[in-house]
Amino acid sequence: MSHRHPEASRGVWVAAMMADMTTVSAPLGITGATGRLGGRIARRLADAGVAQRLLVRDPARAPRLPNTVVARAAFGDTEAVAEALAGVRTVLMVSASESADRVAQHRSFVDAAASAGVRHLVYVSFYGAAPDASFTLARDHSATEQHIRASGPAWTFLRDNMYADFLPLLVGADGVIRGPAGDGRVAAVAQDDIADAATAVLLDPDAHAGRVYSLTGPASLTLTEVAATIAAVTGRPVSYHEETVPEAYESRASYGAPDWEVDAWVSTYTAIAAGELATVTDDVRRLTGRPATSFAEVLRRSSQ
Ligand SMILES: NC(=O)c1ccc[n+]([C@@H]2O[C@H](COP(=O)([O-])OP(=O)(O)OC[C@H]3O[C@@H](n4cnc5c(N)ncnc54)[C@H](OP(=O)(O)O)[C@@H]3O)[C@@H](O)[C@H]2O)c1
């Protein structure tokens, strides 16, 4: 149940529940709302009564929320992004799905946002983003951050550790987590905590301009401890088997994935081994006013 926005020349739709055009005169621009993290954030902002413009690739899959305009705009579509962001002051930029040209898509989006007059970009980055990070995708996040810093608008970076919600996906069908993580630790963070932190930033962006937040869970776990926690909460036997780096490439070769993707998979583990995902921060509590959620609690909630 949506209808064509009268002012739209392409791809802009108004959610049927939108009550009053005046409430969207300076909306927040939100990307990734059809996904897990962006969807959580959009729902929280709607609950807070905030007007939003959701930039999505497929409007049919956009969440239906009050005071919300939905615009079709993939990151790489400069014209659609600029049109969708006209009149938008602050944008949440959820990093795009992994692809060989993701950084180019990010740069294109940032340039289009800046040229549309956006004044503040809140970017969902990765913990320890740096040009020489072990995790190859953290280098891409660093390149995106550098582009944003040079682009003009104010910025805030939310550098998320590994999603705690995703750790169960590391477990193979045989109940084993395999990878070259040694006995390194990971301070994985709940997506609900990131969503609460991002919402706090988006509700008062000026207070967070020029700030980098490193969002982690409340504890740093080895993969042996991750496996034991999954086993304890789910009752299913789970263990961790340490691979060497050559073994890790060998065991993933059968997927036929491109080199950049296999490098990303393997370096998830080598980054843990190197201690680059280990340090717990207080940033979730600083932004949300409450402690970060434990991994066991994330598992319990997801099984409810
Ligand atoms: N920290 C971690 O452990 C970790 C793990 C995995 C991923 N990530 C990153 O975190 C992001 C958010 O995670 P998530 O769980 O919310 O992922 P998700 O559920 O896959 O959602 C990704 C969202 O981004 C949108 N998107 C992807 N590529 C896009 C593009 N080129 N242009 C416009 N929109 C695009 C997707 O739109 P569609 O619905 O149209 O696909 C979707 O709404 C991921 O995209 C990825 O960059 C982080």
C-alpha cells in the first residue's frame, strides 16, 4: 500500500502511513533498511517519531514505517542517490554488501551525498579500520573513511567489531568452527547494541561530529570460548579446530569464490589471531547508557 510521491521524478515512494509532509521536511537519510542492522535502526528512529528517507535497492522490501519516504537508490547510482538525498541533512551509511568494487560504490555514494548538500555522514565502519589491518575488509572500510573525511560533510564513524549475531554462522555442519585464529580473542558486538548506539548518534548528530566509536561486546572471547558458549546455550556440541593459514585456504577452495572473498574469510580469523579484534571498549555504554549485551544473551534472545 504505497502511492507515488507527487514531487518524485523517479523511484521515490511514500509509505502509506506517512501522516504529514511537514514531518519529512528535513528527514534523516537511512541506507540498509532492508537489512538486519539498518532495519533495526530505522525501526528505532520510527519509534522515536523521527522522519526518515529510506534509500533502498528494492522498495518492495522496505519496512513500512511511519513518517517514512522510501527511495530507490543503490550506492553506485549517483543520480538516484543525489535525488533521494535532496533536503536531507544527516545520513546513516550502512556499508554495502561485500563485493569486488564496494569501495568504489562507497566513494560514489559519498560524493553524491556531498553534492546533494548532506551535512553529516554517519558511517558503519569496522573495528580497527586501517590500511594495513589484517582483516582485508577493514582496509576497505579505512579507504571509505578516508574518502568521507576528505569529502566535506561532518562525519561520525561507528567501527563495529564482528557481529555477535553472526558468530554461530562460523560453525560448520559438523559442529566445528575451523580457522587460523589461534587462541586470539574477539570482542564481538550485538547488532541490537549497534542499533541503539547508532540511534543515539542519529538523534543528536552534532554532538558526535568528528568522533570515532569502536563498538564491542562486554567481553573478549577465544573461539574455543565462543564454541563453548554456543554449546552451553543451544545444547548442541560445538568445538573450535585451529587451522594453519594454508589449511584455511585449502578448506575453502571448494567454494570457488573469488580471491578477494577467500582472503576476507581467512583474514577474519588471522585478525583474531593477531589480537586486532580483542580490545573491549566502553563505547556502547557511553552511547546507550547501558552495558553491552553478552554473547550468551545474544544467543538466548535469537533462540526465543
Ligand atoms: N561487523 C561484522 O561482523 C559484519 C559482518 C557482515 C557484514 N558486515 C557489514 O555490515 C553491513 C550491515 O550488516 P547487515 O547484517 O545489516 O547486512 P544485511 O542484512 O545484508 O543488509 C545490508 C543492507 O545494505 C544494503 N545494500 C547492500 N549493498 C548495497 C548497495 N550497493 N547499495 C545500496 N544498498 C546496499 C542491502 O540492500 P538489499 O536488501 O537490497 O541487499 C541491505 O539493506 C553489511 O552490509 C556489511 O557491509 C559486517
